[in-house]
Amino acid sequence: MITVLILAPILLPAAGSVLYGLLGWRRPTTWLGTACAAGLLAAGIALSIVVSVDGAYTAAGGLLRVDALAAFMLIVIGAIALLATAASPAYLDAELHSGRMSTRAAGRHSLLVQAFLAAMALAVLAANLGVVWVAVEATTIVTAFLVGQGRSRAAVEAAWKYVVICSVGIALALLGLIVLNYASSRTSAPAGLDWVRLAASAPELSPGVTRIAVALLVIGFGTKVGLAPLHAWLPDAHSQAPAPVSALMSGVLLAVAFSAILRIKVIADAALGPGFVRTLLLVMALATLTVATSLLLAQRDYKRMLAYHSMEHMGLLALGTAAGSRLAIAAVLLHVLGHGLAKAVLFLGTGRVLQLTGTRLVAEVRGLAAREPVLAGLLGLGVLALLGFPPFSLFASELGIFRAGYAGGTAWATSIALVLVLVITAALFSHAGHMLLGNPPPGVLAEGPGAATAPARTAAGTTITLAGGLVVCAALGIAAGPLTHLLSLAADILTGTP
């Protein structure tokens, strides 16, 4: 039974992908993706209960392993996937109605989304760093087609930029794995790339070789996270991808890649002490926050604005991980879920704004509250959630990250990060206020490019989905509930606490 539960998060979306390939996008398959995402979330919740009581389990001949961190990441993937796939039918229907997408393209989109979910589930369940690498590379291949789905010049350019930069990063990670495997082969009990055994034998690893391997791995997987210096793909890819895909890439893919860095940090700390990875992550965190701040101030495209804001939050994750305490790691994991929920709501909401207005420019969207008050209200709450206002969970997680930073010997970096976050907050407030408030400008507001008819109202399913994401984000900010024990167990694993 446990083996079935471990395999379910991978097999359910994989089966959904096959069915979309056979049946395409039609009425009977409209909610198939949502059902698969719900099954993935249910499996993640069930596994979290199991590992909280009995500890970690392995499956597939030791290639798959579920512990508290893996179970938590499955909940993150399942929750954001449920939001994205629940909003997809209305989004795709609007695209089909406007002529921007064909039925065949909608079926291909759904097939690739399910394959994307299966690859991410494999990445967090893999017990071998080599399998993690394969799964992360698979997400690049799949999402490249999704980013370029619009087939416009900008979309194709973004897809190629994504592939090229992420391929460089993933090549660095592969080289890091080769070097780490070499270091492991020189120990008394070679562990290969099994991360549990590597962590156990880490004190025997050659410090010099391990430093090279860890640096390559952190920078390599950091590319997929969107951390500087190899971050340039992120704003283009997230802004050009369809709204449900942007929600998944920002809310889940970045976090899945970051979970690989968390696993590597456990090995590195045991082999080298905490100082090496801490310094590396602090440099990358501050560089990422600086880049995000400078580009957000004058940003004109609201989808790129959200993408740069994702970089800010990835920088905060790196900052919290550098602090390294149990409080910091628990706050980092809570931040992963809160950011995923808030960012999914905003990308799905702005996807609807793009359908209504036909423009990505902040300056050309004004008075949205007068046009679509419910949608505008949900977007406003999403912005407040993303900026860390109570009662949303990002308030608690950011507070925990900053507290841990000041208590953990990284006060100087935490102070710089706090100033940059305040500047980003002001910039996002300004841009969001321009879009939501004021009087609507005269002009076209319609589903199709150049159409002069009044737009259809936002579908109830989309409204319910966005509201549901915000409610869960707020509930986690008030009380993490059953997740508290799971977060504590995951923090113990990542800090080496017995």
C-alpha cells in the first residue's frame, strides 16, 4: 500500500498525460487534469501522515524515497497544480473562443502540463541525485514547449532563451554530480549518488573535491530556481507562458529545484561545515534581490513584474537557508507553500486580465476595479498576500526568515535584504495600484484582439479557484495546523537534528 502511495504522485499525472495524448481536449477530458492534480494532492497528504508517524519509506528498489520534506513538497505541487488545473478549463475555453488557440493545441497543452507535474513529483521523490537531475532536466524539456506555445516571436525567443540558459545550468549540475560521485568513490563505503548514504558518509569526502562539486551543484540547480547569476531566463519564460503554466513554473518548479539545493546543503554541511554553503547562498541571495529590485522599479509588463517578484522570493529562500537554523528552515518551507499559493492566484488572475484587455503593459490597464470588481479584489488581496501582509502565511514565513537571519550571524545580509524587500514592496504597490484603481480609460476591453464588443464576465470557476487559494494562504498564516509537525520533521532532516 505504501508503495502505491509513493508511486501515485508520479503515475497519476503520467496517466493523465497519456489520456490527453489519446483523447485530446474535449468535453469528457475537461476536468481530467484537475482530477489528476487532486489525486496527487491526496497522495501527498496521505504520505505526510504516514511519514509523520512511521518515518521515511523507500520504493522502486530504493530509487524513490519519501520523507517529511518529500511529502511536504508533494503537498506544494498538488495544491498549486489543483489551482492551475481548476482554472485551466475557463482559461482554455476563452483562448479557444477568441481563436488564439486550437482544440489540438489545447490537448497538447494539457498533455504537457500533466507530464510536467509527473516530472516534478519524480524530482522530489527521487532518492538518487542522478534521478533528481534527470527529472529536473525533463521539466526543462516539457516546459520549453509550453513557454513557446503562443508561437509569437517573443514566445519562441523566450523558449529558446529558457532552454539555452537552463541547459548551461543543468550541465554545471551534471558536472557537479560527476565530481561528487568521484569524491564518494574514494570513501570507505562508496555511496554513489544516493543522498541519504552520501550524507551519512559525508565526513569522509575530500573537502577540496566536495567544494567544487557543491559549488557546481548549487549554481546549476540555482539556475532553475532563478537565482543570480543565471537568472535571465525567468522573466521571459514566465511572462510568455500561458497563465496556468506561469502559475506552475513560478509557484512549483522554482521550489522543486530549490528542494534539490536543500538536499545538497545537508551533504555539504556534514562534509565541509556550514560556512561554505552559507557564504555561497548569501552571495546569490543578495545578488538576486538586487537584480529583482532594480528591474522591478521601472517594470512596464505586469507578467514580467510578477516574474521578477518570484526572483525576490527565491532570494529570500536562499537567505533563510543560509541562516540554517530549524526556525529558518521551517520558515523557508512555509514560505515555499505561501509563495506558491499567492503567486498562482496572481498569475491566473493576470492571465484573465490579459484576455480581457489584450495588453501586458501596466500603463494600459487602469481602473480594473470598476470593470471587474471581483477579479480586481482578488488580485488586490493576492498582492497583499505576496507582499507579506497579515493574515497571509508569507507574513509569518518572512518574519521567521528575518528573525533567524538576525539570530544566526547573518545580520548584515539580512539588513540589506530587508531594505531591498521594502523597495520592492513600494514598487509593486505602485504598479498594482495603477492597474486596479482610477477610472477605466476609453478603448477596447474584449476577449479577441481588436474586438469592440463588451467582454464576458470572469467564469465562476476561476473566481472560486482564486478565492480558494487566498483562503488557504490566509489560513496557513493564522495556524499551520497539521503542517506544523511535518515542517518540524522536515527541518530536523535538513539541519541534521537527530
